[in-house]
Amino acid sequence: MIKTQESLSMPEALDYAKKAEGDHTDIIGFIKKFTKLNKSDAEKLSKKLSDLDILKLKKDNIVKVIDLMPENEDELNKIFIDVSLDDSETKKILEVVKEFK
């Protein structure tokens, strides 16, 4: 049964899959292939991105930034298809992401 609907980063989804009852080795293996951070670092990155106080930066965008870990402006702009970031916002986000590489 679905209790809430919210976006989860890959590290958060991996944590849920590990805690879930039953054998989820296929799901866990799949998520591990694409996860670039552990859950603790993902939470720290999410907090730092939220603390930037960029109004255009929503929870869904933060989750995608954590999952994709963009390295440059082009990669970051692919996440923000519905809004346009200015140069200072882009630099702030990329600087925070760079700390976790």
C-alpha cells in the first residue's frame, strides 16, 4: 500500500530496498550500479543544496542532482528543463556537487 508519494534519490531507494522484507537482491544490485553516493553523503548534499535558498531548486530537482551528479552547466541544465537557472545559481549548485565528488 502506498502511504506517501515523494521523490527519493537512489541512495535513499537503496536504503529502503535493503530494509524491505523479502528478497530484493535484483533491485539492490540494479540500484547499486547507478548510485554514486552513500545515503549519508546524499543527505548532506541534499541539505547543502536546500540551504542555497534557490527558489527554482525544488525537492525533485535536488533528487535528480544527487542521482546524476552533474559536472558542468550542460549536464545541470538537462535536469532543469522547466526553469532556467542564471549563471550564479548554476555555479552555486555545481560548487556544492563538486564537494561530494
